Amino acid sequence: NLFPSVDEVRNFTHINVGHVRFVDKDNGVGIEIDAKTVPLVQKFVAYKAQYPELKVKLQMGGWGKNADGWSQMARDAAKRKAFVDECVAICAQYGIDGFDIDWEYPTQSADSETGCDPSDTKNFNLVLKELRETLGTSKIISFASSSSAKYVDWPTAMQYLDYVNVMTYDMGATT
């Protein structure tokens, strides 16, 4: 069986299911949830009936093409609104407890296709602020961060984040 039992799940407080891909489209934004991810989300959310303390989040983003579009969305007020509204809809549709944002990395381009911009750090905080205002305090917003502090304005970002997951696999990297 690929899934742990509810007794095994009780060993966890939070489960991030991913990756979910954020996409910037000409006519707005979208969040793509892979067909393989949907049953995982549904199974983990179902455990909450027996273990209500469990928190299930979707991890959204990543490196390279998975980071594509974050910068464009973050600098456009209409796209930010569409993004946070879609996040609210996904929380309701799947019964999840929030999102782990994995924008690798504000201002740092994985390749020339991601469209990074020097204003990404400031705009990242706008995304977090608007996501927090829209989701409220009952939903979790976390951030998968590099071990470097150079991409994020931490004093501002932490006003909107519940916690940060530090990606230790890139410690010492020059990215």
C-alpha cells in the first residue's frame, strides 16, 4: 500500500503535497494540479476525519519551468488577485489547510524564460500580503526558502508567513 495508515500519519503534524504548478497565462493566472496529485491530496485530507490536528498543504512552485510566471504575476495587481482568489477556491475544493510557496527564487532566474525582475523581492511581499488578507489567519502560508537571505525581505515576509521551510540541499550553493 502506497499510503500510510492513520496511525502512521499521526506521527506528522503537517504534510505538504506537491508539486503543484503555478502558471502565468496571457489571460490571467492558473494553478495546475497534476492528475497524480489529486488522489494524494484527497487521501491525506480524508485522514483529517480521524486525525483533525493534521494539516495538509499544497506545495506550489519549484525551480526552472516550475518557477515560470511568478515574477510576472507578482508585479501585476490583477494577476495577484486572480492568484489569491484561485488559492481560496482550491482550499475550499480540496479541504486543504494552506499552501507552501516555492518560488525559486525572487530576483534570481533559473533560465531566461522565467522573467525575473529586480522588483521581485518587493512584489513577493505583495503576493504574501494579499494571500494572507484573502485566506485569513485560519489557513497556513509557508515558504520553501533557500538557505540564503538574499532573495527575501524577511522582516516584511514574516508578517504574512506562518513558517519557513529551509531547503538545505542548496546550502553553500552560489545561486
